[in-house]
Amino acid sequence: MDPSTQLVPAIFDLGSGSHWIIILVVALLLFGRRLPEIMRSLGGSIRQFKKGMDTDQGDEHPAQPPVDGAVSRQAVAPPEPPPAVPLPQAREVPVQDPTKPH
């Protein structure tokens, strides 16, 4: 087997707890001072996203009554047909007798 193919699964295998502890310690060392600010920003973003989702749903479905099994049907008159337009009269066109020469 190629050694490079064995290394790839080992790098991405983060299932054990010790790997997660090491990652958390490194993250705290790198982002310790800014961590509260990052979390505040993340919370604000989530709130803004949820607010946007709530207002978006209101625009999509404007005041429709809930649909249940008993739907009342209102009598709706069929649309009136358009007024009748008289067709142009056909004209008679004289046809020359094909047996007679021009």
C-alpha cells in the first residue's frame, strides 16, 4: 500500500476524545481573548437569520385561511363570452372557364 493513502485517514480521524481536547486547547490559545466577541457575533448572526426567516415567511404566504377537509365552495359565475363579431361577407370572385383560351 502507498504510505500517503494511509496518512490521509489518520489526519481526518477526529473521532477520539483526545483529538478534540488538543483542538480545543489550541483554539483557546489562539482565540482566547477574542472568544467572547466571536460568540456574541455568532449569536447576533443567528438571531438576525431567524428574524429574517420569520419576516420572509410572512411575505411568501399572505393571509390564507387554513385548509381543512370541509372546503366551502362559493358560487362563481362563469365568465361572459366576448361579444360576437360579425364575420366579413365572402365575395364572389369570377373564375374564368379553363376550357376557354385567354
